[in-house]
Amino acid sequence: MKKKSNISWKDAFFNSPGPNSLKSSMLLMLKGLCMGAADTVPGVSGGTIALITGIYEDLLTAIKSANAKMIGSLLRFDLKGALGELHIRFIFSLFLGIGIAVLSLARLMSYLLAHHAMLTWSLFFGLIIASIWVVGKQVEKWTAGTVASFLAGAGAAFVIVNLMPASTPEDLWFIFVSGLLAICAMILPGLSGAFILLILGKYEFIIATLKNPFLFENIQIIIVFLSGCVIGLAGFARFLKLLLMKYHHLTLAFLTGLMVGSMRKIWPWKETLETAMIHGKLRVLKERNIWPEAIDSELVFAVCLIIAGVLAVLALERLSHVKN
């Protein structure tokens, strides 16, 4: 049995890569704020922000630092050894910024969805249209294989969205799975974690929970959701990275298809067909997409928001090329 590390807590903290000054820590936290703000909006990827700000490779390396050696140190209760392996200074500064942004914007997003749903969905719709273009054009050569992968992603998403009820389970196991899948999307440039929550029917639910994070009933949900996020980062995220390394174009084609097949979920104009009280709250059980009923000022504003969403993502994508 290996001995525990004899280094001090201070040495363990400063052993791993990360910001070396308060200024660099604040800069990294600011980048985390931008990533967190992006991840609260379906269609804008935190991974894209990481790419633009030049920390994407550092982010992936920091995630990989939660490796077998670190876990082995934890199992031996060698906490200082585990801390020395983990890129804790980088992770702490970045994720502190992400957390602050998510909690700060949750109340705003909850208000917009409750009082201006159609207009909010219109902006989301434009963001995701542009994200489809941005991810799709990364497939440099469309072959029979990439087309098949695209169709598989589109078909799978279309079927899942059709089968997925408007209101999905609020059981803890489903919250865990939602966190696991959403965090994996977060680290992929072009694919939004919030978008995955939309597909799973849990975007509004999680946003409403984060709106009041210190309520007793919400604390349990947040812990379970974050547990899914941690497992996703440690496990499935590595699998996705492996797919991107070995089957880059096939994976990107599949992700593009996934977004295309899910577009009906984000369509702004909907008609509620069935509702029910679930856990003391009125939930939509069944709805259908409809066309706008009239050409009026609200429709014009919605179309402008769709265009604004498209332009915002294209501007971010252009900025990423300037930086890289």
C-alpha cells in the first residue's frame, strides 16, 4: 500500500497548473463567467467561448487531470495527493465564474420563459439555426459515411423529441442523467448543454430550480444534477473526446444531425393541448407546433430575434477564427 503524500496543503494546491496571480485568477474567472452565461442559453456553447478565449485545450487537460491516479489517492484517503494531481487552481477559478453566471442569469431566464415565452424561444431558434451551420461546416468532406451519420443523428433526435413528452420525469434519476448529458455537450464547441436540457424537457425545470438554489427542496435537485455533471466530465466526456479524435467528421456530422432533428422542439409557436398539476405546479403534458396566427408587431419582433440569434452565433464563430 502506497504511503500518503507528505506535502503540505499549500504545496498540493500550487503543484498543479493554474493561474499564478490574483489578476490571472480573476481573468480566468471572467472567462468562466462568459462560459456560464453562454451555457444558460440554448444554442450558444460554453465550449465555443472556451475556444474563443484560448482556454479550450487547458479545459480538456484539466478535465483529464481527474484520472486514475487522482482517484487512487482519494480511495487511499490521501486528499493532499489527490489535490496535487487535480488541476484545482484552474478548475476552481473557471468553475467559480461559470457558477456565478448560471445562478445570476437563472432568475432572468425563468422570468423570460414565464412571461415572454414565444419571444424567448424565437431567440433560441435563431441561435440553434446558426449553430447547425457552424458545426456542419466543420465537416470538411461530406461522404456517404458522414451523410449516413448526419441522417442517423437527425433521425434519432426526431424520434426522441417526438416520443419525449412535453413534461418529462422529475425523478432524481432523470435529473442525474440530464446533468450527465448536458455537461458533455457543454465542452463541445457548437453544441450547447442547455440545448440538451431542452431536448430532455428539463431546461425550464433546472432554470427554475437555480432561481432559488437555497430552498431545501431545490438543494437536493442541484446536488443530484451536479453529480451527473461530475460523472459526465470524468467519464462520458472522455469518450466524446475519443470519438472526436478518431472519428472527427463522423461525430460532427452526427451532432449536426442531432440539432437538425431536434428543431421542432425549439419552434417558438406552440399550442397547449393538455396540462396537469405535478408536484403542485401546472405542467404542460401535450402540445403541438403551429404557424403564427397573424402578421403583427409581435411576429415581426420574433423574426428580428431569430435573425439576432443567428448573427450572434456567426459573430462568435468569426471571432473564434480571429483568435485561433
